[in-house]
Amino acid sequence: MSRRFLGHLAVAVIGLAVALWAIANLLNPSITCRGVPMAPGDTCSNAAGTKMQTYEDRLEALEFSTPVMVGAGVLVAAFGVGLGVAEVRRTGSSGRTRPDLPPAA
């Protein structure tokens, strides 16, 4: 295995990890206000005290962002797999560049 292939594999694993993290975070949400856990009915103001958010607002934001994070993670994973497949096709099973291919420009 070449270093490039391992790099592509790492990209795929990171993308999958992001998707799984987002799903796990949705299934077991930990809503906090500046590091302090919140419960239903709690409110949190920003540092300047100009905006107030409820626990429900923060939970809704988490639920809205989860599909975006899962989608981004899956896209990154697919990109890494695609790069890995292209690398294997380019180098063949020996890990060396195939002699029948023209040199890269």
C-alpha cells in the first residue's frame, strides 16, 4: 500500500467518523450553555446578554444540522473511497505506477 492510498483511506475514515458522530450526537444530545448542561425549559443568553435561546431552540438547531453533517461526512467518505479506487487503478496491485500509462505532466 502506498502512502497516497493510506491518505485517501484516512479521508474516507474521517468522513465516516463525522457522519457517525453526528448521528450519535442526535441520538444522545448534550445541550449546553457555555459548558453548563441544559434541561428542558432552561434558557441561555449570549455573552452580551442580547439574545436568549431556550433548550428547545438549541435542540431544534441540533436536529436541523444533523442531516447536513451526515451528508457532508458521507460525501467526504465517498470522495476518499473514490480517490483510493483511482489510486489502486493507477498503480495496480504492486503499488508501483503501471508502465503502460504515460508519465504524469
